[in-house]
Amino acid sequence: MKIRFLGTNGWYDTKTANTVCAMVETDEYYIILDAGSGFYKTREYIKDGRPVLLFLSHLHLDHIIGLHTLPLFNIPQGIDVYMPGGMTGPLKTFLSKPYTSPLDTIATRVRLHEIDTERPPKLDCRFGPLLHSPTCYGYRLRLEGKTISYCTDTGICDELCALAKDCDLLITECSFKPGEDVSKASHLNPEAAAGIAKECGVKKLGLIHFDAGRYPSLKDRGFAENTARKIFPNTFAATDDQELKL
């Protein structure tokens, strides 16, 4: 399978990166993880009728602002959006006038599901609440014999380790800089992310959701990557448009 990192910033866009969005392409699915401003790039890769599933962690704008570009899409099979319970109403408000084009006016049919009660059919998917405000879910997907865990935004918590346990790839956040105290935070620094990866038996760690104010350049991300590698060597700091095969 292919994993494409289409947005790797948290909070806001900079010349370094768009806000957070990743895409997993398998023989059966196109799976999109969050819909920050990098979301618009997904239409470059959706080439056929495979189901398109979008998993939203929460409704902070840096994770959903890319949905404003939905009028650019023309996907005959539509998009199924999965999100934590209780979020359908607020998302519908955002996807309507005066904020953006209403869903019933665009070419692509968008179907909204609350994953607590409507899980994707035939897909091995686990989920759970992370340490963040507001409610934010992490996801664990079993695809083509591999396990991908996607957990952003979060502080250190039991659910993060449960979702990451023994996974082939953990995609998690690195909002704080090396050395910053995250003991009571709802975000991670590179040491905390690497510590979770090591503790939970992760095979590979990908850092995303770099705070745009703390990480203005790729050089800053390189420092975070090197810091994390001292604890968990198989770590990489993701960059926009990076592609990984798993």
C-alpha cells in the first residue's frame, strides 16, 4: 500500500506545509485521514471506483478546513466520512451557507457517519478517544496484512498506546518542540512520541502535525526527528507530498 502525506502542519498553513491530511491507497480502498488544507490534493490520486473513506479525528479547523474544496471534486462513488459521535450536526453547519457550498449543491455525494454507531463495512477498524479538547478520536486500521495507527491530536494517554500497540506504522503528532513539558498537555513533543512508539512495540513512527509556530522550517523538523531517533531509531518527520510504501 501507499501512504501519502499531503499536509503535515498543525494549526495553520506556512510555506513549509499545509495543515494535516494523509492518504492511504490500497487495492480495495482510498482512505483519507483528516481533511486539513492538504485535502484538495487527494483528488489527484482518486482514479477509479474504489470506495473513498475519510476519517476525521475531530473538528478543529486545521483538520477539516480542506472540506471547503469539495466543489472541486467529482467522485462518482462519493465519499463516506466517519467521525466521533455527536459531531454530525456541527460538521453539517460548517458544510453549509454561509461558510461553504452546501453538500446538496456539489457533484460528489458526501455521506456522514458517526463511527460509534456506523462502522465502515468489511474494514477492520478500531477507534477510541485521545487526550485532547474537544473530543478527538484515534484510529487503528488493518489493511493488506498491515496495521496503521493514526493518532493526532493527543497527549500521553492509555488509549494512544492501545491503538498503537504492535502496529506497523504509527502516525502521530509532534506539536511541541524537544524539551517542552508535555506532562499535562494535550499534545506531544518528539521525546513523548518516540517513547510511546518504543513502549508499545511500534515498528515505524511517522511524526506529523508540527505546530506551525514552533516549527517554521524543515530544519526545525529535522531537529525533532533526530531527537526522537535517540529514543526510537525508526522515526521520520513527515513532509508534505512525501510518499511511503508499506
